[in-house]
Amino acid sequence: MPDKGTRKKLTKVGGKEVPSTTSERAPRSFVPTSESKGKAKRLRLFAIIAWIVAIGIEIGAIVLLKKPPVNTTMLIVLIAADLIFAVVGSLLWKKSNRLDPASEKDKFKFFVQNQLGAIISVIAFLPLVILIFTDKNLDKKQKGIVGAIAVAALLISGITGVDFNPPSQEKYAEQTAQVESLNNGLNQVFWTKSGRSYHLYSDCSYINTDRTSEIFEGTVAQARELKNITDLCDFCARRSVKEKGLDPKLALPAR
């Protein structure tokens, strides 16, 4: 989209802006590229490996509990290691979902795919937490210290595993259709490293500030894949509607 120009460094992250054949804001099916699917597959493999290691560490901690006297320091180290691998797995899994999102049509699959990190966190910590508080080999003080650490690890891992704004094929299609309708049929947006919205204009005042040294250019899907940005700048949307005489409804947020 033509604009007034920007003096910031403009970095294209890849992909071509393909003209759309429709000017209406109507969601179409979203199909990830073969490259995105490949990246997602690798990330999911690494995530599963990290989760297997986390559960293996949990089993080691449970075995340690059954061998009195219990080494409290070692138990805490194992809980910390369990947390690290569980969190790493969840972060990798959520990134893979942004590359290759599930469809909302199958509600069960959609829920499991997007919240699997939270489910694994329960598996990786809840049995251990229960055993710590019921184990006869730990005294009251040990249960208080180790139990509190295990509960905290469960909460941290669980919260990290939850996707509060899960991606979906339908969301990608809706957001892409909105951008194309406002952007001369092009799937092209701009964003910054610290930004929370993608923009239609590279000279938008919200990304042309003293704090910004580089502006990225790509597709709606790439903005979400790379920075998990899901919102269109309201100012850019209203500007496009005004300049092109479009339907004001197009400036309303996509879901």
C-alpha cells in the first residue's frame, strides 16, 4: 500500500503479497505453507521430547521420595529441571500452533491441540505434588518447603502451557480477509519487534517513533508466527476506509 514513506529500516520477512480476487470481508480457508508445516512438525517433535524428559524427571523424583532419608536438595533440583523442560515444551508447542493452527470445526481437537501444554503440566507435576504431601518419609518442614516449590512449579508450568488466545484457521482467514479488503487485495502488513498490532501503512505514527529502528513487512500469518501479533491497528484501518471510501464496517476488529 502506498504511504508517505518511512525513514526506518524496512525488513521483508519473506513471502509474496498475492492479490485477492474478492473485495469483501469474507473468511476463506487458511492453508499454511509447506515450509510452515515443516517448521511446525519439527517444533512439535522437540516439544514432545522435552515433555517426555519432564515426565521422566518427575518419575525420578517420585522414586527419590520412596528412598528414605529423602535428599531434599536433590528433590528440589529435580522439580526445577522438570519445570524447565515442561515450560520449554509448552513454548515450542504454542509456536508450532501459530505456524500450523487447528480448525475450530473440531472443538475437541482444537482444545487439545491448543491447551496440550497445560494438560502435560498437570501430568508432569500433580502426581508428584500429591505424593509429596502424603509421603511418610518427609517430615512436616520438608513437606512445607518442597510442597510449596512443587505447587509453584505446577502453577508456572500450567499457566505457561495455557494459550489464552489460541490461533485457528478460521481466525487467520478472517484477519487475512480484512487486511486484503482494506489493502487493495494484498496480504501485506507491517510490525515492530515490540509492537502489539500489525499495520497497513509503514508510515503509521504508531510504529514510526524514536523507539523504533526497524519495521518488518510480511503477511498476517507471518506477523502471528513470528511475534504472535493478532490485532490490526485501528488507526490504519480507519485511515484506509477514509482514503478509499470503503465500508466503515471493514474497520471493525476481526475476531
